[in-house]
Amino acid sequence: MRTQQFVVIGLGRFGSNLALELVGLGYEVLGIDRNEELVQELSDQLTHAVAADATDEEMLKSLGVRNFDCGIVAIGNDIQMSILAAILLKELGIKTVVAKAISLLHGRALEKLGVDRIIYPERDMGIRVAHQLVTPNLLDYIELSKEFSIVEMKVPARMHGKSLGELNTRSRFACSVVALHRGDSLMVAPTAMDQLCEGDIMVIIGGNEKMEQFEHMINEEA
């Protein structure tokens, strides 16, 4: 089976970390940036790294970018270049195009171009940190949409020995515990009879408003 291939345009802090993580996960990554120093630093760590202008269509064609499975536009503050690169990736026929946006207006422009997924790193990180600050047991928070989120939350001492049925998250908070981490083991789709242990990590999905109520309840329990 062919290894999935990614092209990452823009090798700043966000783009380089994303590219390196993809390589670490076993995927092939082509990194493109106009900054030769950045490209040189990453040349031994990425599958391929090229110093070039990502708005040059002929250059992208010569690199075979149209054959990649996913194109990621991770350009920093140059909105015009970000939009032009996204247009070219779409026109070249890449199946999935993902782009970083630095503002809602930038994101709306990318959305109108048909970009498949838009990422707001600063906004998303701000949301995560805010939730973690007010809920000490919250390990991670991902907003799936304006309506739904998924969180990872540590079970506090006062919940030790309680069953998921007793917690009754579905009726009380309209959210579901879809998995439980306990040490090195993962329990997917736990039942109402399964008991919680202090330090377990609950993976919970639900509506944003009710999820906040659940976070407050956990905070009180802690």
C-alpha cells in the first residue's frame, strides 16, 4: 500500500512542527518555503524540502504536487500568498486542501475558495488554554464545531468507584463518555456498569453549552 503523501507550504513554527509530526507518524512530506535557511534546517528531517515560491504554478507542477494526497498551506502572515497558494493547490486537483487562517476574514476567503479544512491555531489554542485554566482536571479540549466539542478529562478522587451509570452524563449533560484510558489500556464505548478509578482519563463528546456545565461539575468534584 502506498504511503500517504503531504505537501506543506510554509515552514514557519506551525508548518515545520506539523510537517515533522507527519514524518514521525510515517508519512511522506514535501516541505516548501521561500526561506532557504528554514529549508536547509529541515532538509534532513523531511522526505523532501525545497526553497521555492509556492505561488509559482510551473514550479509546483515540476515538483509533482498534483500527485499528493493532501496539501497544507501553513503560511504565516502573508494572506495574499496564502490565498494564491490555496488556489493553486485546488486547481492542481489535490484531493484535500487544508489551510491555516490568521483571522475570521482570512478563513472566510479560504472557505469560498473551496478549502476543505481551515485551521485557526492561535484561536484554538486560546480556547484550549482557557478551558484548562478553569477546569484543572481537563487535559485537552477540541471544538469540533460551533455546537459540539470533544474533551479529555481526568477522573478526580471523589469520583473513584462510581459507575458511568451513576455519573449519568447523557441524561444530565447530554454528553457521552466514548472511551476510558486507564494506564496503558483503552476501553472504547464503555458501558453504564463500568466503574471509574481516580486518574482515569475520560474521552467525552457533547454539545458545547452542556459540556461547560459538565466541566463545572467536575471542577466542583475535584
